Amino acid sequence: MRISKKCRHGVRVMLTLAALPAAKTLTLRELAATESASEKYLWQVMNALTSAGLVRAARGAQGGYRLAHASRAITLKDIVFALDGPCKLVAHSRMNNSSRSEERVESEIWADMERKISTYLASSTLRDLRERCDRQNQMPDYVI
């Protein structure tokens, strides 16, 4: 499984939005500046997150983007699935159809890894990740 650049930008944007007060929004231009990405590219990311129901877009002079749900209700799995689709390590076209035990065991290994990755992503909420960011931002810098 390879996490796309689009997904990585999406996770960071969601973390940025999770830090905002409830009624505050950020424009596409502000998000693009934060991400050092073009507005055109980031629009694709935001469109996918909006279509998945994870982000709300508000129009108008005070418009922008904000989370559609509380950060504790959004998981990393939701974000990854919205941007990269389901977690698939290998195609399972021949998964338990082989007469060779080696191929069946190998298929079971990949299926087990997919379940573990999916479980981890589902257990990681945006709130948990935002708290990790906040803790890192509070760490003292002892550079002399």
C-alpha cells in the first residue's frame, strides 16, 4: 500500500481544520498557502473530502472550509478511504482458489495485514492526531 501525495495533503489539511474553533473557516487560498500547494491541486483534495462528507464548504465573503463533524468522529480511515480508496495491498483475485498451500498462506498474510492496517486507521481519530500535534508544538526546544 502506498499513501498518495493527495492523501498526505488531505490528512494535514484535516489536522489544520481540526485546530480551528467551531465556527471558523479557512479559505482554499489559506489552506493552499499552509500546504505550499497550488489552489487548483488542493481544490481536488478538498472536493474529495467534501464529497465524502468530512468537510463542509461555505460560500460567500466569510466562506471557506471547516470540518463537517467533530474531530473525535472522523477517523484516519475515513480520510484515507475518501482520498485513496480502500486499503488493498494486493489483488485477491486468486485468494483461496489455489491448490498450493503456499499461495493460500501468502494470500492470508496479505489479508491479515490489510485487516491490521484498517483496524489501526479506524482507531486513529482526527482528535487523537490533533492532540499529538499540539503536544509536539508544546515540546521545549533546548537548542543552544
